[in-house]
Amino acid sequence: MIEYSVFILLGIFSGLIAGLLGIGGGLIVVPVLLFLFPLIGLGDSPHLVHLAIGTSLATILFSSMASIYTHHQNKGVLWDVFIRIAPGIVIGSILGSTIAHLLPGEILKKVFGVLEILIALQMAFGRNPAPTRTLPSGVPLSFFGVSVGAVGTIMGMGGGALTTPFFMWCNV
């Protein structure tokens, strides 16, 4: 019974972070799931990392929908930008899930760890350039969308940790 309360608390915390920061919570959920899964008998699975990432992506669906609804109600979603970047993100997500499926769990765990450290360092110490750029269009924006989709899917996150700083840099 205690594991259910821990999962509920994880959901509440990651949902709160998702709503406040515009990220899906995967940066928090995946490591916590990697810790919790062995406690509920999944520790011997050779696909433990894959299970944590897939489960994180499934939970992000709900936190993202709730966050989108609230931000939309507060006029905080630029739907024209969403429509322009979404196709690239979908293609990148398919690419990322294919790559993640092909990687052994230990390599995937290392890739996740390195990328999470880089994102944390950028958030903590990164120099924030002045928002003087404009949002690219066409191929550059599509390439960014593919990159966000691929990296986000490999890491089990929605991609907000990547798109939010980029949009701020582009003065969106």
C-alpha cells in the first residue's frame, strides 16, 4: 500500500512542476521510477530503463493536457507556433522511440544521465542570452522540432525543458 502513496505523491509533485515550469516532469519521474520499480518487484527486468521512460511518457500525457488547458484559459498558448513546430516533434518522437528501443538499458541510462546533467547545468548556471532573436521558420524550426521530439522521447520527457528556453531566447 505504501508504494501507491509514493506513486501518488510523485504524480502530484511532477504535475505541479509541469504546471509551473511548462515541463512534463520526466526529468523527475524517470529517476524516481528507476528507484521505485525494484521496490515493487521489477528490479530484475532488463528493460527497467525502458519501462521507466515509457511510463514517464504515459504520465506526461495527462499532466501536459491539464497544463495546456490551464495555460490556454489564461491565453498562454501560441497555437500558431504549436502548429508550426508540432509536425517536427511528432517525427522526432517516432525517431526517438525507435532509437530508445534499439539501445540497451545500460546505455540508455547513461544517455539519460548525461542529458539530464546537461539540462540541470543549463538551468542552474546557464547564461541566458537576451531574447533578441525571432522564431525561425521553415526547415530550422522543423529541425528543432525533430530534435525536441527525439531527445524528449529518448529521455521520457515531454520536451518543455528544451522548448521553453528556446522560445524565451527567440522572444516568443
